[in-house]
Amino acid sequence: MSAHKGLRFQTVCFVIEGLNSFALVLYNSYLFFYLRTQFGFHDRDNLVVAGSLGFIYLFAAWQGGRFAQRCGYYSALKLGLMMMMAGLAIGSQLGSAWGQIAAATAVIVGQCFTWPALEALVSESETPARLPHAIGMYNVTWAVTAALSFFIGGTLVQFSFKNLFFVPLAIQAIELALVWWLQKHPAIEHLRAPVGEPLPAPPPDPHRPPPATTKRFLRMAWLANPFAYIAINTLIAVVPGLAAKFQLTPMFAGFICSLWCFARLGAFVVLWLWTDWHYRFRWLLGAYVTLIASFAAILTAPNLAAMVAAQIFFGGAIGLIYYSSLFYSMDAGDSKGEHGGIHEAVIGLGNCLGPATGAAALWLAPGNANIGAWAVSGLLVLGLAGLLGMRGLRKS
């Protein structure tokens, strides 16, 4: 592949990724405002919905990665986009809570076919020396559009809740057209069909850690990442409740509660440009400890200033944990589509466990407004123990 064609190919991949991120963050985040406003859902109800969708994501992402590896990345992208578009179109016409949950299920399953394929597409032909750059561009791209989507999403849905469906639907139609164009690109023939013969192995990197180290860090990152998403999805599900607590409209909730997304973006940029954190356990451990403290601080903040400050630390911690999982997933093996699916599946595990724990705590102690925060924080502490235990196995 010539340098010019390779650049054009990756540019289109990043455009598709950014559009996908904007569309899905808008829908996945503000669905809970829609359920609260239209159907009277409260924090516990939204947490149950979020946990159920996370459970579906767990299995769908695993299968989505296997499908991409077996049947080809473009086939996975087209299938996923068409499923999401169908779910959004149906959801825009339904007037019941159960109908909206069914439509959201279609969107969740569909996106599980897109992310592993996109992660593999931008990583497949990269050498170990260039892979950090590709992963950095990937992370910064989706983080930029995710932050923008969260920031302006409140304004869009406050203007009309129909935008929750029609804006993502229009964006995904553009994505589908770009995938069709990308599939016809003459410089990427080996990615059109199911993956057959593996690509030639790149020359060994003398500075690369031994395989045992890369596999161990991959397992530790796969352990830490679902706990990060336990915190993220618990937070997203209760943002409507935080908005009510501080008397914020959806528009201002979008402005204020999106700060952690911009902090995560800043972390991605730093981690992209500065790579000394690769295979350094102290950075992963520090991020995890910060995650626990900042999550509890956001949900129990007595005022807006405290919540804003906690979001900065939360976004930075989330950034390093997610970046670790994706980088080690792409760096530690050749089955990038399948590894991308596992990376997304552990996200689904976090999407399920966090909201489910928060919902259970609110059901058991409905009179304690902070019980959900403390219960999920306790779950995060268990993850810290597991991370330290996994690290300790190396030294035993």
C-alpha cells in the first residue's frame, strides 16, 4: 500500500469511527433522559435498563469480534450499521417504554459489530513501531466526537426528543455509504473478504517486552477496563438524577456533566504523544485508584464545583485504563478482530455490573440517596484487589 493510499484509507476509517462515536454517544447517553421525561423512569429504573443493555453488549461484542475476524471487517460494519439504523427508525415511531427498550437492544447489538471491526481496520497492517500512533489517532478521534456529542446532546434533545433518533440515523446512513466506498478501495484487497492467510509477520522490535509480559498486561487491562465502564455507565444512567439534584435542564446537564469526556480526551492526547506508560504497572494502578476516588466524589458531591473538579480526575483515570485495554489488545496478537471483540465484551461486562449493582443497592435501601454510589465504589475496590492479585502472581 502506498503512503498516500494508506493515509487516505486510514483517514476514511477515522471519519467513520468519529461519526459512529458521535451518533452512539448521543443516543446511548440521552436515552435515559428520554425514559425519565416520557415514561417517568427514575435512577433505579434507568440503572436496570443500563445493566440489561450491558449484559446484552457483553455477549454481542464477543460474537461481533468473532464475526469480523471470520467474515471480514466490512461485512461486520455493514451488518452492524443496518441493525442500528433499523433500531433507531423503529424507536422513533414507538410510544411505549418496552418498545424503546426493544429498539435500544437492536442498537446495542448493532454497535457490537462495528467497534471490533473499526479497531482492527486501523491496526491490521501496522508495524509494532507504528501501532501506538494508529491507536492514539483512533482514541483521540472517538473521544473528540464523543465529548462533542455529550456536550451538545442535551441541547438537541431539549429542542426535540425526535433528534435522539433522527440525528444518529442520518449519521449512520453517511457511515454506511463510506463503508461501501471503502470496500471498493483498490489498495486494501486483503480486508474485503474473510481473513484467510495471515499478513506477513513484521520484524521483531528489540525494545518490545517479551511475550509473557505483553500477555500479562493484556490480562490486567482486560480486568481493569470493565470496572472503568462499571463507573462510566453507572454515572451516565444517573446523570438525569444529578441534573434534578442540582436543578439543571438537559441542556446544562449536557454542558456540565460532559467535562469528564473532555478530560478523557486530554488524557488520550497525552498518552498518544508520551508512550513511556506502556507496560508500566504503576500507571495502571494509579489510574485505577484515582477512578475509585473520583467516581465516589462525583456521585456524592455536595455542590457543582466539587462535581466538576472530580470529573477532571475521573476522565483522566478512565482515559489511561481504556487506552491500556485497547493498546494491549492490538499489540499482543494477530487476531485483532477477535481481540477487539474481547476488548468490547469486557466493556459490556462493566456496562452490566455497574448499573445492576447500583440498582440493587437502591432497591435494598431506597431511603439512602448515596447507597448506589457506595455500592458501586465497593465493587470497584474488589476490582483493585483483583488487579493487585494478578500483578502479585508474577512475583510468586
